[in-house]
Amino acid sequence: MRRDDDRPSTPLPYEDQSKMKKTSTETTRSSIREVISGARATISQPSRPFTPRETMQNRKLFYDQEYTNRPSSAISITSSNFKVLAPIRPPSQEERQSDEPETIEQSEKRKFWAGINALLQVMDPDNDSDAIKEAADSVFLLLTTHQNQLSENQQRVILQRVSKLMDNKEPLILFKATAIILQLSPDGPFLLSTCKLLFQLSKQSECDKHFREEKVLDPLIRLLRNPKQEKSWDTWLFAIAALKNISTDSTEIQKLLLKQHIISVLSNVIQMVNQKLPGNDDDEINQQAQLLVQVTSLLRNLSVLGSKCVKHFIRYQILEIMYQAMDSLNSHAEFIHNCCRILSKISIHAECRQIMIKKPYIACFLKILEHHKHNKPIVIRAAFVLGNLTFADDRESISSELSKQMGILDKGVPFLLDLLEMYINHEQKKADQRLIKETEDLLTKLIRLIANIALHEKQGSFIVTSPKAAKLIGLMEKKPIVKCEELVLNIVRCITNLSYYALTGSVEESPLFQDQVKLAQLLAPLLLYDHPDAVLESSRAFGNLSRSPDVRAWMHETRVDEVMLILIDHSRIDIVRSICGVLINLANDANARHSEMFASGSIIDRLMDVLDRADVHLVTLILQILHNLTLVDNLYKKEQIQQLRDTIIEMSHHLQDEVEAEEQDRDPSYELEAIERLQKVATNLLHQLDVINR
């Protein structure tokens, strides 16, 4: 029986409490783990897009046939490719004769050259390979310390003699020869042939160690760093492609390149390309795009180093300059794919997102999605990056910078819904298991993005009225959570976020929520699923669904209301908060269907136990439930009323002290608004307790 005497005209209702602010400790997102591999995906830490290992191990110059005018990597490098332009012969005996006495410096240079020349004789291709290697090591060592003692003529002689070794089939000799060549920093075709050779060698994983051990990396990076060195675009391309290949699998080489500040070199290359792109013809643009394919492939390899790499990305402004290149070359698939792979790793770091959100990356990625909507690998990664940029724990924690950019999505949301419909329909077609999994991954990332956007009122109100959003129900019916856990989690979160608009009067009609009981039937099993995010999102949805009398009746018939009572003891406070929202609505039921459950479930004692570990917001919800339960006849015992009154009075005194302290200290972190709301609810509850205690 419901009491009819002396009560507020309407019980305190509940709507999805995600609209409330949370305490600072709860809105602070957990730090990014360096390794997520093997971990179970969650809403706040989703799985990253998967790249098949065979793709990474395939050491090609390009991975598709996008460019018809690309330089050929199927070349045969021999000594004939290494030609020293206008070589000067060594001085003759007569030319060396002079009446003037030789200075000490001239004597040292002559002796030094004689030593070099003797070693070059040993490096004759017909000599023993061990002798050639030993002589090459000695020449390289001498060059690193005394190269300034050589004339241009002598350096050309060395290049000419060393180039004869390029017919050798032994990789180690080739590495020792290229190390000498790079140390001398030749120009033009000679340098291009050297870089082509290094690229060919880099295609063999067993040669990776030689790049490091034979001292090739240092002079190669120094060569790329030298702005005065004349280099054609294909010289840059093959040199960076070689570094890309050897950094594919080796963490040691990745760290070594990072230590050599290779990212500063790559930053300069991107800026150089950005300056050339405006006004260029198509052939020139294609050449620059091909160069950036190699640059971004190398950056992608380095990005796996996580926070160590992030510091360099920020220091050398990679995120700022990469946006300009992406905006100019958004139709170039392999370049864009590489950029998406980089940013899908980098954007999980808060400091990188803060930089990206200040640039028009959201608009850029929407253009990319539209242009490459049939390219699954790009769509997966672009949606993942956008999901990272738009993620917020609740409506109030959305940054001002993000809010400024959300207007861009006014035109983007209809396209995203079209994309969702296209891939849901595509997923329903028969395909092999690999393609099914790829489409599921795409839908997971895309639905996560739409769920994030739904937190913004203007876009969320549009999405919830679209018939295309209703396809989420059919997808959820088809996908069991035990097999498609992350996909289902994001579907439920999206439905939950949209339920705020459909079930709280923000919109008049929503195809997604036409059959609320059916939605409740789909969500109910997740309340007891072994994943806290499933419990959280389904209970959040019930917080809004349980506003419907039909849903409350169904919950009573199926005893789902008893599940809510069980979950009040959950260890996670955010789940308890959502469950409390449901209990508010159950206690507010006009037909008092749940009174027997409340009476048999010791709900008052259990709620009072939760008070001991609750924050201001959760205490407010609990007091709302206790307030609504005063309308259930004979539920409260005398001792419970007294205990609850004492608790509320003590809490009120404590809150008043907090308010006074805050006014003195002016601590902006303390939420006065939440405290005032709690005090109002507590006052109403004390009044109701006095009424039922008469």
C-alpha cells in the first residue's frame, strides 16, 4: 500500500547520471599502458586496429600499385652504377717534385695518403675477402678521424677504388664499402646508387645487424641531416626506405634511430615536402607523396616505442606538420594509411590528443573517411583515431577545444550513419572468417565514434531520430557478446548514450527506442556478464529505460529488478551509481510492483552500508532512493529511521563545515553545486522520515 498523507506531490525521478559531474578522481582517466596486447578491451582502453604481421614483414618499397611513375626497386647494383664524375688522377712523380722544402703538415698528409693508398691496394676485388674486410675497416677508421687531410681529388680516388667492390656478392663487404662511401658523402648519381644498394640489402632481415655493426647508420643519418648535401627525391626515398625496413622488427634499431634524433630528420623532410606541394603539377606531387610514404612508414615503426617516441613527436612538431601533408594528400591511399597507423598509436596519449584537437584533425579525418570509405584498413584506423579524439567520460568533461570542433560534425554525422548502414549490410553478406573479423573490427571502431559523438546534444539528438541508428538493435541481436565482446560493449554504450535523448523528453520520436521492452530484454543478460563495462553500460541504459512503466512491469515479471538489488553491492562505485538510478525509478513506480522485493531484500540496510564508501554524488542518489522508499507502506523500521536521521544530521554538519572551508580557501576543485543539491535532498528525506515516524 502507498501512503497518501503528507508527501511531496511527485517522488524524485532519476535520469542517466552521466549528466552529473564526477569527482576529480573519477574523471581522471587512467594512464596509458605501454602494452595493451593480450589485455581485455574496455570502453576507456579499446583494442587497437590490428595489422597482420605478414604485412609488416614484407619489405617492399610500396605495398600496392598506386603509383605508376615510381622508381624501380628491382634493380641490379654493380660497380658500373658507381661512377665518379670527372675523376682526377693521382699526381705524377714529376708533378710532385718541387724546389720548396716540404712542411711538417704536408709531410703528414703525404704519409697519411700513402697509408690510405696502400690499404686501397689491399681492397682489390681479386684479393682475399678477409683481407679486404680488414683493410676496409682501417680505411673507415682513418676517415672518421683524419678525413680533413684528404683533398677532393684523393676522396674521388677512394670512391673510385671502393666502387669496384660493388660486384662482390658478400653482404658484409658491401656494407663495409658503403660505410666508406657514406663517410665521404658523395654527390649525385653516386649517392643515389649507394642508397639503392642499401635499400636492396635492407630487404634481407639477416642484414639488419650489419647496418648497426658496420657503422652504416651514423653516416647515413648524417647524410640525410645535412641540408647542404645535394640529394634528389629518389635518393631521399631509398635512404629512408632502407631505414624503414631495418626498423620493422628490431626494437634495438628503433631505439638507436630515436637516440640519433631521426625524427628531427623526418620532420625536416615533411616540412620540405609541405613547402613544395602548393602549385606543383601532378607528377611532382606524386613524387613527393611517394617520399612521404617512406617517411611515414618509418615513423610508424618508431611509434611502437610508445611514450619514448611521443616526446620526440612533440619536440619536433610531427603532429602539426603531418596534418598539413594529410590535408594536401588525402587522396593518396598508402600515405594516408601510414598516417592513420601512426596516429592510431600516438592518439592514445593525452598529450598528443591535446595537440591534435587544436588542429582541424576531425575535419581532415572526415574527408579521409569519405574519400576512402571502401578501404577497410583506412576506415578502421581513421574511425579509431576520431574515437580517441572525441572520447569523454561524461558530458561535462568534454574539453572546450573539442566542443569548438563539434560543429564540423553537423555535416559529418549523416555520412557516418550512412557508413554504419553500409558496413552493417556488408557484414551480413557471406565472407571468409578473416573478412568477417575485419568488418566487426571496423564496426566496433565506428560505433565507438558514434557513441562519443552522441554525448553532444545537437549531434546526439540527430542520431537518435535516424532510422539507421535503429540497425544497432539487429546487429546486437546477431552478435553474441561471448564472441564479439568489444563490439557489443560499444553497441550498448551507444544505445545508452542515445537513450538520454529518447527517454528523457529531448526528442519526440526515435526508431531506436520504439520497443523499449525488447531493448530491455537484449540488455538484461549483460547485467550479470563477466565484464564490468558490460554491467556498467547496461545498468546505465536501464537507468533511462526504467522510466517506462512497461519496462518496470517487465522487470518485475522477469525478476530483473532483483538483479538490480544484488548489484547494489558491486565493488565498482560507478556501477553502484547506475544501479541506484534504476532503483530510484523502481521505488517511484506508481503501482508499487517492487515493494515486496524492497521489503525482502533488506534494501535500507544495504543502502546505508553503501553510504560508507560513497562520494557526494552517490550519497545524493542513495538519499533519493531512501526518500522514494518512504512512500512504500511499512518498509522502514523504527530503529532504521532513527539511525538514518542521525546519519543525515551528522553528514549535514560535516557538509556545512566543508562549505565554510571552501569559501575561505576558494578551492575550485570542490563542487559546491553538488553539495547544495545533496543538502536539499537530505532535508526532504528528513521531512519524510518525520512524517512516517509519527
